[in-house]
Amino acid sequence: MSVYLVTGAAGFIGANYVHRLLEWESSDTEVVAVDYLGFAGNRANLDPVSDRVVFEQADIADPVAMEAIYRRHRPDYVVNFAAESHNDRAILGPSVFMRSNALGAQVMAECSRLVPVRSHVHVSTIEVYGELPEGERWFTEGSPLNAKTPYSAAKAAGDQMVRAYMQTYPELNIRMTHCANNYGPYQLPEKLIPLAVTNLLRGRKVPVYGDGLQSRDWLHVTDHCAAVHRVLHAELDPTPPQAATDPALLPIFDISARHEVTNLDMVHRVVTALGLDPAEWIEHIPDRPNHDRRYLINPEKAETRLGWRPVHDFDTAVAETVGWYVENRAWWERILEEKGELGVDWGAVSPAARRH
Ligand SMILES: NC(=O)c1ccc[n+]([C@@H]2O[C@H](COP(=O)([O-])OP(=O)(O)OC[C@H]3O[C@@H](n4cnc5c(N)ncnc54)[C@H](O)[C@@H]3O)[C@@H](O)[C@H]2O)c1
């Protein structure tokens, strides 16, 4: 029997991972789901598996609480998804992002040092590489971290610490992923696809920041979860000494379907999937400050070393995702009732408000 400790388990990707984990692993697998139920945390995301998981409400940046959880459950495998994840909210209040994404990442690695596990995956994002320079095809694991937004900079700070743990304590089996933008069920309606669907289903237009030509690299959440699971269980060769100067040799894997789509194109797909006319249902609003223009990463290392491949067809999976939000109206209506409207209108946010 194996014990998995999954943090951020009440969020979008963490909940999807817990659901899949219970299908992929044997019935005696124990899953400890950790989440502090912050802004994006939604305990209801775990309802379908509530009888199969032990839920621990805790802050991953609290070393005393986390060490106690490790000692209580003695996990074999740890996946750290917990992070504050929304670029808009990070601009309005960066401090909470630094605590979860940077300090939290270190506390988790430290707990895996104090109470050793078989392997530990730190889940990170494509966004730590910053904006793809003009003329460059994509980022790789060897690209420098060049985060420019408060969200991605806090993630990059956590990544840097996790890299230090990988180099200093290689016996701990700490690994890392950087993933493209995810889509799928259970995503908070502050993010592009669920925001668009939930607006349209309530007869509201979809707001698109600026010209909408910001380009993103999209991957279905289950493909991401499968990649994380492979990284967690991979038999990896020891890290060579050359990794000191070449981060591509560290146990770091970029995860992507090489599927680049502009935000405007993605919103068009959602509008047409609901049988509506994009000319009528999309409105351009002021862009958020410091908005990254383009990302793309090359997943070749994950493909060749781990044999991972995305299996979801983009057009079909986007249409199914839209269908999930149509069918699960009660799920998102409850969120909007509790949290209010989740889109940010940067035209209405004064520079002073951005500082509070
Ligand atoms: N969504 C994407 O497109 C994407 C892409 C690549 C990587 N990632 C990374 O994947 C991870 C999960 O992202 P998501 O989209 O599911 O985010 P999310 O915001 O939907 O969920 C994050 C969860 O973490 C919890 N959390 C935050 N800080 C915590 C803390 N200090 N202690 C305990 N719980 C805490 C929140 O309550 C929430 O339930 C993040 O690390 C994110 O950086 C996301």
C-alpha cells in the first residue's frame, strides 16, 4: 500500500489529479489531500472522492503544521500543486503569492528532507521562463528563469529553492515540472475558459483583455496529471555533476502539447461551441498591466525520457470542457454566490487600488 500526499488538492489541477490517482492506483492506495482552502480552494471539488481521501486543512508554508502532517501520514509520494495561481489577483496583492509559491515550496521540500519520501514532485509553470523573445521557437528546461509578473516571480522563487534542494540533497528524489496552460473541469471561473462559459450562460459578453492576441500553450488537465504521475514514478539516472551549470540535466520536465492558441481564438471556440456569434458576444476591455505576450515550451525531454504523450485531441477536449461547465451549473453558481463576480475590469481599477 502506498500513501500519496497531494497539496492544493481542493484546487483545479490538484482535484483532477486526486480523481485520476484513485483510478490509476490500486484500491488500497491512501490519499492525503492538503489544502488551506484559500481563494481558489473549493472543498466540493473533492466531493466525488470524499470517502477515499483524508482531507487535511493546512497551509503548506507553515512548517510545524506540515511536518506534523508528514509524521502522521508518512507519505511515500508527495505532489505539491499548492500555489496561489491567478495573475490578476497577484497584481492586486502579491504578498500571499510569495508565501504560498516561494516559502510553501521550500517548506514542502524541507518536510520531504526531514521525513523522507520515495519521490516528491514540485509542480511549476511555463510562466517562470517569462515572455518568449521574438524569433525564438520555444523554451526548454535549460532556459533561464525570467519571470516578470508577481505570480510567476513567486513561482520562480520557489523553483529556485527546489532546484537548490535537488542539487544539495539529490538522494531526496525531488523532481519538478513546468507545465503549459491547463484547461478542463473544476477550474475556477476566474480563468479564461470557465469565465467565458459562465458569462455566456448568464447572457453576458466575454471580456477579452486588449487585442486578445496574447498567445498561450494549452494542455488538457488530465494530460498534465498523467505527466506529473510519470515524473513521480520515473526511475531516473543520478544527476550528473554537469547539472551544476546546465539545469536541463536536473530532474526537471517541461510539459506541453505544443498547442499554441491566442486568447481571442480560445474565446471564439467557446462562443461558437455554445452556438453563439463571436461578433455579438465578445468585448475587448483594457489589458491587465504587464501581460505576458507569448509562451511555448518544448516537451521533448518528457516525451523521450518518460514516454509521456498528450492523448487529448484539442478541438474535442475543448468542446467537452465547455460541455462540463454547461452540465455542472450548480457547481459554478455556488462559487459565484460565495465569491461574487470573478473577472477583473482593469479599466475600472485605479492605480491606487492596484496597490491595495
Ligand atoms: N492552471 C494552469 O494552467 C497551470 C499551468 C501550469 C502550472 N500550474 C501550477 O499548478 C498548480 C495548481 O494550479 P491550479 O490551476 O490548480 O491552481 P488553483 O488556484 O486552482 O488551486 C491551487 C490550490 O492550492 C491551494 N493553496 C494555495 N496556497 C496554499 C497554501 N499555502 N497551503 C495550502 N494550500 C494552498 C488553494 O487553496 C487552491 O485550492 C500551481 O502550482 C500552478 O502554479 C497551473
